Amino acid sequence: MPTIYDLSRQLGLGVSTISKALNGYSDESEKTRQRVLEAAREMGFQPNSNAQALKTKRSRLIGVLHQDIQGGGLMHPHFGTILEYFRRSVEEHGYELMLMNQNTGRRRRSFVEQCRYRNFEGMLIMVAEQNDPDVQQLIAGEVPKVLVDAECPGQCSVLSDNVQGGIQAVEYLYAMGHRRIAHLAAPLKTLAGDERMAGYREGLTRVGLKFEPELTIEAPGYRVNDGRTAMSALLRRSGAFSAVFAGSDSLAFGAMDVLRQRGILVPEQISIVGFDNLDSNMMSLWPLTTIAQNREQIGRMAADMLFKQISGQSPEVKNLRLPVQLVERTSCTPLKHNY
């Protein structure tokens, strides 16, 4: 296993310079730090994290809190991809990730207790149930943190522009001639679901269409089966409609499955737009026009905001909204009939 002395000989730098670069000291330039980190990766150098923690009183650990309130957990392609790019950025800074688990040993610890126990230097909080007292206590704590797909006053957060995505979906369908556009809303208790509904309503206003409550159904969750449930309810309740904006790709896939089973053709009879642009096997079966989120940028920007806090800086923007983009596939077509 290469040592810090091997790195020193390889780069022609002093051991103290190597150590400072690896530990992120501010008196070493970013250019030197990147040079040291790149050489460390190439040589397979692995710092002794236990020794470092004892010497510097820094754990170089970032805690990750993810509560599965949407379904799919970290295996969900949206959150899994964000976490992967966040992890890459974290490792480039010489840190490691640790998932939070309230059950440590034989006792249950609160999130704040676990944060102290592990000596986390920063936190990534993804889709947490903010009404949970443990989560509220963690967010209010002093440990640097960044939220993804959530907002909290005074805290740093990174999200997609959900409202603009809803507007884009409605305007796209309207431009294709659709005038009765239904919405399968993601759960409105989630920020994403609430904002995408707001975007749907704003989109209707912008194109001069009236909001019709009977054309909107709130799905019980984000899973494909929730999309089946919502579409079945929409078909029972509403009058004729020619297009649907679904609050997530999974809901759209479930809706398409129900339509297929009932002999309703997509897009010939009903056009559908989703939201997420998931890398899913179902996309090959049903090529879905959707609103794409930039998950790589979400993960990397979350890491950037977090490390600015860890280094004592204040991020230029605390609540970062990243643009979304409509991706055209074959689930939509111009309207050919009057409904």
C-alpha cells in the first residue's frame, strides 16, 4: 500500500504539503490539492482515516439521511443517481459517505445523537419527512448540511425547477392542439408533487385554459402501481380528455399500462408527458416524452454547497433551482379529433 512518503517522492513535494493537501487545509492552493489527489488516486493511496481523525479531530465523514417516503429507496434511479454524483464529489475532497441509521448497537439513537456519535462534518438530507421531530432537530443543528428535493428556511438546498417543468409540459401539449389536459398529481404532501401541480395550473393560465378540478387526480404515491390507481380513478371520474401530464415517470408508466389494458392508444387517442426522465427499462417499452432533471448537476452542486459551508464560506445562493428540459419521445402526438 503506497504511503504519504511515496506520494512525496513521486510529486517532489514535502510530506507536510502532501498532508495539508489531503486534509483540505486552506494554505495549500487548489491546484496543488488537485495534483495531490489525482496522484493519490493513480497510486491507490488510501489514508488511514482512524489515525487522521485522532490527529486532526476531523472524521472526514459526511452523513446521508434518506427517508423513503416516495417509494423505491436509494434503488430509485432518481435518488441513486444524485447520490452517486454527490459521492464522487465527496471523494474528490478526500471525504467518505455514511448512511444514517438510528439503530446503533443495541440502542436507538436520534439523528442528532448519531451525528455526534459519528462526528459527521457535514450532512446530505434527501427527501426527509420534515414534520419528524428528529429531522427538525437535525436540520436546526449546527452541522453543515444541504437538502435535496426539499426546502427549509435558512438552510441550503438544491432542487429542480418543478414549477417551470409543469408549465413546459402544459405549453407543449397545448401547442399540439390539446385543450383538455388532465393531471395525475404526485402526492401533494411532497414538495415536488405540490410544485408540479402549481406548474400545471400556471401552465393552464398561461395558455388561456380554465382549471377543471375533475381533470386532476392525486396519486397515493410515486410508484407505477400508484399511476395505475390514479389513471383508473381519472377515467371513472372525468369527462373526455386528450392529454395527461403525470407528476412523475413512474405514474406515467402506470397510467399507460391502464390505457393499454383498456384498448386506449397512446399517443393516438391520449398523449402523455411525464416528469423525471428516468433511466428505466420501461422507457424502452413505452418511449415517454418527459421533463428531464439534471441529476448529475444536483449531486455535484449539493456537494459544492456543502463543502463551502464546511470550509467556513457562505454559498452565493442558498436555495438553488436547477433548470429542467422537455425531452421528446413518442408518447405525444398532435390532436386530430375534437373532444
